[in-house]
Amino acid sequence: MTDKNGVGVTVFGHDSEERTHVTGYEDKGAYSRNITYHNATMKQIENVVNASIHCEQFIKYECTGTLFQFQLPEGAFSWWVSRQRYKMLYWGGSTPSAKSCACGMNRTCYHPNEFCNCENVQGEWTEDSGYLVDKEYLPVSELRFGDTGNSNEEGYHTLGKLLCWG
């Protein structure tokens, strides 16, 4: 049994837990990965999420030459989709209103004036990762990525299991 500090944790696995390559998708959100959870319907998962005190899901994007651009009024290149099918413009370790990644919350991004490490067009590999913890929007139902259409642009996404407890 999985536990957090002695409290039982309900774990929902899915079909997209492996590190997955993203390349060849230039337009905003052109790459789409629908998440299918194992052994439970979305309604059953939603019931567990609503009954739990805490839920979390790890999300990571490793990138080179690509942009998230959560802050742009004309729209981001990449995002995740909530269980309600909302387009979510933030990443793990941040909050919905911040429109940033974890490093943007404490200003530790690779480029200090950016809100995510994946705002990097210089060709270095970086990553943005962390836990999504606002259970109102969990679990992740889809991943969308763009800006990987040129030969120097690519990424890898990883999405962890949904964990709920308390």
C-alpha cells in the first residue's frame, strides 16, 4: 500500500507515464496527448479527488529551443488540460493565477527574466517540472505542446500518476 505519513494514498495510473518525445509540431498546441486513466472512469476519479483533502500529480517537460509563453496575450504554445477541459496556463510547482512554472514563482529560471525554463531558444536543454496540487483541476486530461516544428526544437513530456489522500 502507498502512504504519505501513514495515511493511505489512492493512486491512479494512466497510459502516458513514460517519457514521450515531442517534435514536428509548430503551431500552438498542435501536439495533443489525451490521458486515459486505468481502472476508473473520470467520474470515479473526480469523486475520489473531491473526497480527498490532498491530491497531486507530477508534470515535467524537458525542452530545447521551445517556448511555453504562458504570459502572452495571444496565447501560449503549450499547456495542460484539466478534468473540466480547461486550458491551464501554468506548470507544476506554480499556481493557476501565476501563469508560470515553479522557477518563475521564486525567480530562479535559467533566464532570470523569464517565467519558465522552457522559454529557451538558445539551444540548451532545460526542464520545467513540479507537482500540480490544486485538486479542483486534477487530474490532467490532456497535454498540448507546440513550437517543436524546426530542427532545433524538441521536448519530452512526463506525467506522473495522480495521488490522493486524506
